[in-house]
Amino acid sequence: MSKPPLDPDVADVAPNEPALTAYDEQHVVTYVRLLQAEGEGADWREVARVVLHMDPKREPERARSAYQSHLARAKWVTEQGRMLRGTGSK
């Protein structure tokens, strides 16, 4: 796996495939940031603005949906364990 970008733009919805995707590999830093923010009790709106580059005031449904789907994917990736240990497949 090549070095992932530090602050990539995100799709409106994270992948939901049963295997790791190229999108997952590109967004590993995003996933880590989401998990850290959740662990710190950060407000989802601030996380959506800073991490996902979405404005929850202008587009609350889009921002909330993107936040929820990416956080769920981050948890899935972590639970699968393969990617964050550096053994994800392409």
C-alpha cells in the first residue's frame, strides 16, 4: 500500500463492500481522524466540517450522512484489522 493522502476529499457515502477498496486505502487517515474524534467526544458537525470538508449548516443531511457512513466504515476497517496493520488488499 502506498502512503495515503493526509487530507483527501470524501464521497457523500463511504464504500459498503465486504472487502477493502482503493477508496479505503486512500482514506485511512480520514478513518483514523474520525475514530479519534469520536473517542474524544467531538461534535459530529465539527468533525464533518474539519475532516470531511462538508458544511453541516448549509447541507445538514449530506454532512450527517457522510459522517455516519464514513465512521461506520472506519469501524468496519478497524474491526477487520487488515488495513490498519498494513495488510490491506487492493
